[in-house]
Amino acid sequence: MQENDEALREINEEARRRLLAIRNEELWRFIDAAVRLCNPSNVFVSTGDEDARRVREDALRSGEERRLRIEGHTIHFDSPLDQARAREDTAILLPNGEKLPFIRTKDREEGLKEITELLRDSMRGRTMYVGFYSLGPKGSPFSLLAVQITDSAYVMHSENILYRQAYDEAVRLGAGVKFLKFIHSQGELDEMGRSRNISKRRIYIDPMDETVYSVNTQYGGNSIGLKKLALRLTVRRAMREGWLSEHMFLMGVEGPGGRVTYLTGAFPSMSGKTSTAMMGRLLGDDLAYLRWVNGEVRAVNPEAGVFGIIEGINSKDDPVIFDVLSRPGEAIFSNVLVTEDGGVYWSGKDEPEPERGVNYAGEWWRGKTDDKGNPIPPSHPNARFTVPLKSFKNLDPAYDDPSGVKVGGVIFGSRDPDTFVPVVEAFDWRHGVVTIAASLESERTAAVIGRAGEREFNPMAILDFLSVSLSDYVSHYLRFGEGGTPPKIFGVNYFLRRNGAFLNSKEDKRVWLAWMERRIHGEAGAVRTPIGLLPRYGDLRQLFKSVLGKEYGEEDYAAQFSIRVKKHLEKIERIRGIYSSIPGMPKAFFDALEEQRGRLLELGGRDEVSPFEFQ
Ligand code: SPV
Ligand code: MN
């Protein structure tokens, strides 16, 4: 663009200068169009840390955040109707009304028209913030650059905590960059500063133009473009380029002799993902990019912070997070209770429940009930904290390594009351992808709007964030495993119950992690069963002793690791039914399901078989 071009003409001089330093015309056009459409009174282009401080100040001044007692802590409230991801209001825009099975889509032209009208003049009287970020370590072959436009200082403040600011990278790489693009507006606000037109909340993902639009919402999962909105775009890039963009944590597990083994883990929201990542060396708790590099699979975390669920966090079960949330340092709390002394309280915090306070719904007091007489909890079950990775004592120094870390294993976790064993290793990549990852079912939680507890199909724990046909995605996964010797695949389930009671304690995950770590190095045996390789009782007894100092009885093992044959056969039927309705599924997929069914049938029609029968 020439300096005398029409584009960017309405932008103040300083913002204009900063944008012109990035020699990328597509970017200029995008920002120019956004300015004309949203009509802000001012444009602020953030170039780094100094500007990040101003954004935080703006969030406090505008009332989007308020200071709390502890230095660096702030509180943000979302509307009571805007407390979680809004599936119903989110869609992938596809041309000619194209549809994708199990994914909300919308005709692209129609969607763009609708969202354009919703964004028109939406920033009148407000500042438009423009931020540049690197998804992944700066200067890494894994990383992607993104630009976020928003009229919410809270959203930009969150992104400044959660992602690596990369204005400098954008300037350096200039014309060669294909930015992922995000526009967000809170829309009209009510007297408490919350998005008012929730019925007009829309989150539209346009893969063709790699742009995401979000309006009339503030909840981070709907508004923070670089998190789950970007995931819809990066899943597609990854498929085009032969890598994996996943809804996974990335952690290091310490093994014998000071060895560190890296694992990724895909879990549906609120199913133990963050708490697992905290049990070892932390690199990331939510997203991971995986690539083949010189014959091995390596991974990075595109994020630099944690947007985590706060409910239930206490000093005993989650000492690392609790420590971060109790110390001075940058932290945004959302939708928790603010106490009279400027502290915060959430359900499950190990402190006496306060008498009163203020939460997202206004004044709260102990015993407050809704119009049906049900008690209102002090904090929302999906209340969150936003903190930088750097605050965590267990952060692995490799988290910012541009070459990533070698992945030894990939875990898929489900919230399953009655079928899946606590931990299992797949026979091989294909078996794991088909019978564990693509077959994942889980109980719905408060992370999405809707009724919790129902069993939901959630392949790779990514269904909510998928923007391609499941048949293409699963085929891509199967092919990815052919790039060399792939990582081992494991399945875990922390939620197995009998007569309503959980069969495992929260800390048992430490033992499963230790077992997986040993398996990756060929140092633990396994029992071959129809559903995969189970731990041997003797190995678990030893690990329970050494890791947790606990006795692990044969009855525990028998109850937890029995093969629920009938339940597994029912599950295979459900999964086969689902995938049979999806065009283009590879034959290898159905073969692997059929083989598993055959192995289960060989057990002679029994409902359940003790793991000891296979030893
Ligand atoms: C999840 O729900 O999986 C999250 C938070 O990690 S959100 O950003 O809402 O998706
Ligand atoms: Mn998540």
C-alpha cells in the first residue's frame, strides 16, 4: 500500500505508523475494513509489553475488570447468560450451504451478511484494540501469526497473558505472513457493563478467509480469538500441511534417573486435563501443535498462559495452581465471588464459605436461592482464572523452545462412568486412533451451555472445535501415524464409578502417568486384553507404593480394570452407528472397530471379565 492510499486513512497517525511498519497489504485491508465497519472512535495498535500495561489499565478504567486485594489480581464478570461456550451461536461458514456432519455450519454468504450487520458501528465511541501474537514460540517452524481486533480491553488483556505478543515478528516477517484474523465486539452493554444482546451473540468462523467474527459476547471461550476460535482455523492448516493442531495439554513426566518424558493429552473440558498437566512439568494445559521433525513427533504449546477452571481448586489437590492464585502476580479471575475484603472465593476452595459477596449475578449471600428455591452457588461452575505460564513453579524450561519437545505418548481421556478402564495402552497407532480417540464419549460438563451429565460423542475431545469433516479428520490422523514410529497412544478415565461411587481418587492419576512413562521406555509389562494393553497388577502395586505410598489391593485392581464386555460392545455399536452416517470414512476405521468387537465376543458373552483372567 502507498502511504497516500485510502486504506487506513481514518486511523490516527500513531496507529497508522505502527501498522504500515508491517508490510502486508492483506493485513492493511483487513484492518481498514474493520475500522470502516465497526466505526471506533480510536484505534490502538499494541506493540508489546509497555502497551500491554496500558491495555490492562484501560480494562480497569472501563470497568471491564476491577482490582482485587492481592497485587496484580483483577475480577471480570460476564453476563449470567454468557458464562460458557455458546455452541448454538457458533458456526463454521461454508460456501453454497455446504454441511458437515456433527458440526454447526452456516451458509457463508448469509453468515457474513448477518455478522457484518451485527458488527456495523459496534465500536462507536470505543477504542479498537489491535494486537499481534505468535501461536507457538517466536521464530519456531511450528508457529503461526495472528492478529486480534477487539473493543474489549479485557479480551486483549487476556490475550496478552495467554499468548506471546509478536508485533516485532509481524514487522520482521511482513509480506510473507498469512495472518489468522479475529474480530470481536462486545456489542451494546448493559448498566453493569455486560453484553446486553445475548440473543444476538454470534461466533462465525470463516475458513476460506481464515477470519473469525465474534459479537455480543464477552465470555473468554467465545471472545478470545486465539483460543478456541483459532483452533478451528489451525485444524485446517494442519490438515493441509500434514501436522496436527490439537485440544491437548503438553507436559513432561519425570521418570527414573532424572529422565523427562513428554506427553500430550486430549480431554473434554472439565475432565481432569489441567489437573493432570499440573502433576508433572508443565508446558501447556489446553492446546498443542504436533509435527514430524527428523523422524520423531515433536510438539509445542501455541499458548503462553492458562485459562483454567477454578471450581474445586484447593491447596491439597491442586497445590501448584492454588499457589499461583494466592500470590501477587498477574491474574484475571472471572465469574467467581468477590468477598467484602477484596478477596475471591469459589466453590471448592478450602476456606470457609463467606457470608456474602458479589458475583456475576450481583449481590450474593449464603443461602441465596433462585426462583425455584435451589441454592445459588457463590461462583459459576465454569468460573475461570487467567494467568501466565511463567507464574507456575513447575513450568518446564522447554516450553518456549522453538524446536518443541519429543512426544513419547498421546493420551485421550474421557469422563465415563461405566465402560472404560482407568488406563490402557493401544496396540498400535491405528487401534488407538479408532477405538480410543475417535470413539471418545464423555459426560457433558458446565464448560458448554446445556445440561451437564449426558453422554456425548466427542472424538479426540475436539468435536466442538472441528471445522472439517470427521472422515477427513480421522483419515488425516491415521495417515499422520505413518510418518515414522509414532508416539504410543493411551486412554484414561478418571471417572469410573460403581454404585455411584468413584473407583479412583484424584491422585491416582500420578500412578497412571508413571505407568505410561515406564511403558514408553519399555520398562513395565502389560496384559493383553481385547481392548488394549492393561497394566499388570504387580506393577501397579509397586507404583502405588512408590508414587503415592499407598497399598493397592487386588480387589481395587479387579474392580477398576475389569473388562466391561457388554458395555464395550454397546459402545462399539453406538460408534459404528455414528460413523456409518458419515460419508467418506476409511475402511481401516471400520476394520479396527470390527476387530475389537471380535476380540470381545471371544470372551463368550459374559458381561464383565476380571483382568486377572488375562494375566
Ligand atoms: C474448554 O472449555 O475446553 C476451555 C475453555 O479450554 S474455552 O476457552 O471456553 O474453550
Ligand atoms: Mn479446552
